[in-house]
Amino acid sequence: MSDKLRIGAIGWGLRGGLAAIANKPDEGSELVALADLSEKAHAKFKERIGEDRFVTTDYLDLLKQNLDAVFVMSPDWLHEEHACTLLEAGMNIYLEKPMAITTEGCDRILYSAKKGGAKLFVGHNMRHFGIVKKMKEWIKEGKIGEVKAGWCRHYVSYGGDAYFRDWHADRTKSTGLLLQKGAHDIDVLHYLCGGYSKKVSAMGALSVYGDIQDRQEPGNPITVQFRAVWPPNTLDKLNPVVDVEDINMMLMELDNGVLASYQQCHYTPDAWRNYTIIGTEGRMENFGDAPGNSVIRLWDHNHQRYSEKGDLEYNVPVATGGHGGADELIVSEFLNYVRTGQTLVTTPIAARQSVAAGVAATQSVRSGGQLVEVPAIDPDLEAYFNA
């Protein structure tokens, strides 16, 4: 490995800016190559990164470019193929979440990383969110005692435009939004509650967007803009296939006995996540999730009534950069991992477990809410990655 890391990327779509963060030649890393099927993507890449950069439509060409690592930012259903091929060839990768769209796909990726001896890093950047970092810090400090319960309410005002006008709406490409969108929040609940889902039950429905008949012509995709269209039933030009749920409610029993739940709605008027964590000696909750516009309140006294103000409060400071600075932090973590082999916050095992829980919950939704056991991971794989 040279002093300056040579970085490649697969995909230059909505998350292309993530790989661009790694383009810091003066700080020891440079983005030098892109694989994308779109010539427009090639042009945008060269305009932003450099006209002399290598571009190709075949991701296998990246293996000939003497790279130290590759950012895999292709659509979700291609993660498994791209990750396994690169990892088995010994290429270190940053894999955008979710790891894959099936539990089996995740396990195949883990086996490929072990087989190729390559470093696998999955982009669960929410562990770097200001609210999550402070809540985890308070838990470690014992401010609410032993964690016993947690839940997340996720309001997605832009859900229609972002997820029902492209491939996300097709379960053959995303499994469902409880996995694709929920993987972040399931991972955060696992992280804050200190365990992984063992059993899940869930209910959901396609309750709004399934009734909209204005659809795109097959093969004529539009540009997703993350608009908050209001009211939601006025959304137009939906994906030709719309068969994923737009509202989901999931219950989890974790392997450490903690009970948790996750609720997700894609037609709310607002957009934010609300986490509540309850311990034997207190409760904490965030109001707002954007840096500079959110507060975490913690109650550790018996009030016997509604109390708006917490016994302890923390205003999340302003932060710059993508996703409130989380993108910059996780890219830095990845580059450090490539250089030193040490990762600090997120792990491939955690990424697999969030997908496995989301897949199991989606199975529960589509089977009438029955209890589903989350498939256990191969102990040898778990030991390998934990080491």
C-alpha cells in the first residue's frame, strides 16, 4: 500500500458525494477511478474530481487500476454481486448500507471477505449522528441505569418522492422499506440497546401510494428529488411496480432481553427520527435529529406527571457536512481502517444483523404479523470479524 491511498467507486448517483469526501490528495487519499453504466455519471465524476480520472462501464476494470479500496454505491440489489467479486479478489471496500437485500446475501458477502482476506466496511453513518453519539455516551456513563427498552418513530415526509418513484418501490430490488430505509434505525436501536434482534413481529401496509394510478412508462426512469409532496396522494409518476409497504410497525426481542420497536411512515408532513431509550434508572429521548436544531432530554427523577423539561438536557451543536457531518466522520473512519485495520464504531456483523432483522420483520408483515426468528450468524464468521 502506497503512502497515498488510491480509491475507486462503483456508482455515482445519490451517494456519489460520499466517495468524493475521500478525494483529499493532500491528506493521503485520492479518488482516481469510477465504474458506472451512465456516461452522464462519467461526465459528472470528471467535472467534480478531475478530467484525468479513469472511468469505465465495467466494474471489473477497477481491479486493474492498482487501487487500495473501492466505495460500492451501486443500487441495493447489486451490492451482493459487486461486494463478493471485489472482496474475493482481495479488494478492500466501503459498502453502502444496507449490506444486501437478503440475509443470505449478507452472509455470502461476509464469507467472501474472509476468503479474500479483504477489509469490509459497511456505511452505517448514523452511528456518527450527534444525537446517537450523545445518547450512547450517556448510556455508557450509566445515566439511565441498565437499558431495558427502546423504540424509534421515523417520520419520512419525502418518502413518496424518494422511494415510490424508482426501484425502491419494487420488492424484487429492495425487499421492502422496512429493510432498505429501516436498516439505519434498526442498527441504531441495536447499538443503543446493546444487543441484536432475536425474534421479531411486524405489521405493515401499502396504504396510500398503492392507490395512485399515475405511473411511469417502463424503461423511462425519472430523477428522484427527495421532495415533500403534499398531500401525499397527489404524487405523480410512480414507479411502474409499487409493491412495498409505505407504513410499518416492528417489535423486537433482543438477545440480551431488551424489548424494542420501530415505526416508519412515508407520508407524514414532517421528517425526523425520534429515539426513546428506557433504563432501570431513567429515560432519554431526542426531539429533532438535525445538528443545531435538536435536543436530547433525560429524566432520572420520579415526576409522577408530564414534565416537558428533562432533568438533564443536551443541545446538539451545529455541524457541517453531509448528514450533519456524519458522512465525513464515517469516511475518515473507513480510510483509517484501510490503513491500520482498526475500526471503531461500526462493524460488518452489526450491518448483517440489521439486515437480518429487517428481512425477518418483512417476512412477518407479509405473513400476517407472525413471530419470526432472526437467523443466527455462523459462529466462525462472527468470531472472525469480531477479532
